[in-house]
Amino acid sequence: MVASGTKPATVAVDVNPATRAVVTGTEVFTREVAARLPAAAPELRWRFFASRPRAHLGVDVVVLPNNVSERALRPGVLWRKGSFGSDSEAGSLFAGRLLTVVHDLAFERHPVAYQVADRAYLRLSTRWAVSRSRLLIAISESTKHDLVDMYGVAPERIRVVPLGISAPAVPPAPLSRLTELGLNGSFVLQVGRVEPRKNQSAALAAVERLDGVTLVIAGPERDADLSERLRNSAHCRVLGMVDQPMLELLYRRAAAVVVPSLYEGFGLPVLEAMARGKVVVAAKSSSLPEVGGEGALYFHQSAAPDQLASVLEAALGDQTLRTKIARAARARAARFTWDKTAAAIAAVIRELLSS
């Protein structure tokens, strides 16, 4: 807190992730939290910056050149938001206090999913940010565990702040859009990038064991070979990136949502689906049980596809189970809000300022 009569502390917030064209969990986090921070801590002076313009973030954003001379002038606390893959050298000449948000260490847990240069950069920039920041924010207990286990970070330096969920901002697309895609029957939805870590192959292998069910995948296609293999199955539709109305339609019409990822820092699709009262079938790995709690069904990711198929079959056909899980899912999701996330982050910033 800033004492009465003193100049308010300035907090410089990097909102670069929210300016990206491809929107995943990191981008949603940045957009939702940045819009709420001024109200969460009105006693602070907020300065939001990015290296490229982007409209409709809910706050005024200063577009700064991507160079260290500008960074050296930023006062107060520099809050590093988003993934370390963008702009992670921020603060190298910064004299104030640095706060870093760590979403995951996927590049350490699953290095083969990254190109050599990207992996080297992520490791270097992340280790630098971890050593430079007095406090760290992890978005899950799973990520906190990874920081302690893999980077030797003292647990007392880490504050866990979960992500949130908000009501859909747009109405769903017309039902006719599903008809245009040939999705007239029952389908299971998976939301996320097409890449081996998201484990779409396991989801498809399970769905192929069920009669009359299609796997629908919505998300950017990072692995072209995997996308092609998925498309070659008559039981799968790879849609690529979809707009928000289409995503809302898919969530509403899906018979279930499957999240078979090998590793997630949080797993926002789990929360998005639960908030809509959907039955979620998730891998019992990393942060997913932490997010889903009693509001989801689980399978062991190392098990044969038959186990996932069995859980999916129950999720699709057992009406008593579906009703029970849908009720628990909505109750669970209601505990996670972006207002709570922003308030918790503001509290960590106050803690850092007073240290």
C-alpha cells in the first residue's frame, strides 16, 4: 500500500500476449486480468504497454519500441505477464522490482514439442526471470511444484493464483454452421492447439471405439503432420481456429468435452466447459484434477485407449451420471472468477511493493 501523501507507486504491465492474433489461455489471462487491475488496486498508478497496438483491451495501452532503452525508463514494479516466449528479456535494464507470472514449464516437461531454438530461448529467459523476480506467481499448484522441483525455487517465493472464467461475451453461432460441417450427430469436443502434448491421438483412438461419435477439435494447428493424421479419420473433424460465436456453439452442442493433455499449466478449457455445465473427461495429470476437482471425470493418461473410451462411454450414456457431473461442474466453476484472479494478483503486487 502507498502511504497517504506519497506519490502512488507505478506498476508497468506487459500486455503483449493480449495483442496476439492467436488466442489461447495466456492471451485470455492477460486480457481479462489487465482490464480489472485498476479497479482491484486503485491506489496504484497503472501503466500498460505492448510492442504492437491492439484495440478493445479495456485499458489504455502505450505502444513502445521493442528495445531496452525504453525498458530502462519504466518505474515502480514491472509485471511480466504471459508466457516467457514473448519479450522475456523485459526488465534486463529495469531498476525496479520484477514480478513474473509462470504459466507452465511445458518446454521442460515435454521438450520434444519445441524447436531447439525456441526451447533454448525459453529456458534461458525463464531461468533469468525466475532469478530476477523476488516473487513469482504460478497459475496452479502443479506449476508451483514444477518451479520447486525443476528450478529449485524456494516455495515461500511463489504465490499460486488460479485463472478465472466469465460469462460468454457473445451469443452462439447459428446451428446451421454445424450442419454445414456435417456435424449432425453426437460429438465430443476438444479445444486447444493441435500438437502432441495435447494428446489428440489418444482422444481419437478412444472415440473410434464408440459408435456414432465424432471428435471435433477446435484450435490452432501447430503440428501439420498430426493434423493430417487426425483429418484422415472419418471419426474426426479438425476445424482449426474458430471465432468466439462458433466456439460457444461447439461448447453448447457437444455431448462432452475431452481434455486428454499430457501436461497443462492450468487447463482453461476444463473451466470453460464446466461453467457451461458440460461433462468433462480429463487426463489425471498435471493441473487438470486440481482445476476440475469433483466436477469432472478422469482417466489415466498412460492407460490404453480402451480406458478413455470406457469413461467417455459412461459420460455420454449414463444420464444419472451426466446430471450429477453437470451440477458439480457448474458449482465448481463458480469458484473461479477473473475478479478473484485480479484481486489476488493485486495483493501480490502490494506485497512486493512493501517488501
